[in-house]
Amino acid sequence: MKRAALVVAMLLVVASPAFAQAPARSGFTVFANLGVGFQTAVTYDETGIGLAGLNFGAGWFLTDKVAVLGRYSGTYVALDALEGENQTSGVWAGSIQYWLNKWASIEGGVGYGRWSNKFDGDDDGVGLIIGFGATVFQRGRHHVRAGFEYAPVFTDDRVHNMGVTIGYQFVR
């Protein structure tokens, strides 16, 4: 047991400089992700499952923890009420990404939202983006991230977009 404790302690000491030298976040950042999308169309009282993405964003770090981004988040799903036709819904927004620690971040933003389908045409209004992301693998400034995004579009016929995503973020 003493040997195991000694080995663990030595590994922590050896690994500590590597953790301390993790690159600071500053400058440019860009990301893209995709995943499983869930879209709830209030008018049809129905939730469809489809594609979340390709969601993307680009921006600049103001501090080590805060980045300002221009970005898009949306979903593409088939709804039974539309006789199997697809509905697209998404939000273009300015957002703030706040890094809680070395691997996790939250995000929030407001912008332009729009949904569209073959039968009802389209509508636009205010959209939100709220998200959480976590780095699951990192090599230098390259991050593979998993996350959750919520991007509702507020029109007379509200649409709620949710995505469980995986993607890439370059963090300078």
C-alpha cells in the first residue's frame, strides 16, 4: 500500500509542471461542432430528432477566461406534422464564452433567429444561444470538445433548438 501511495505521489509531482505549463488563452479562437439535434415546434406540439449543426463560431479572447464570439447554432429535423418534411431552425448571434477552468466553458448570447419549412414558409425573430462545453481531449491549443447548446427562436410560432454536440476548438 505504501508503494502505491508513493507511486501516485511521484506521478502527481512529475505531472504538475506539465499542467502548470498549459497554454494561456489569448487572441483568436475558432470552433465548429455537430451532433444530435432536438427541435420542439410549439405550433405542432411536437419534438423532432435530427442534426444539430454544423454549428460554428469565431472570436477573440478579451481575457484568459472570456471570449467574444460571432456564431451560429441550429437544428435540422423531420416533423410528423409536416408529413415527414424537414424544418430548419437556427440562431446567428454575438455571444460571450466564459471558461470556468482549464476544460469547461459556458456561453450565452442574443441575436437573429429564423425557422423555415416547406408548408409554413419561414419566420424570424429574436434568438438566444445558451451552451456548455467541455474539453475531452487537448493537445496544445487544439481542443476536442463535447457540449450542449440551447438556441430558441422567439416568433409567434416558437421553436426550441437543443443539440448534444462534439467538435473542435482552436484556442490561441
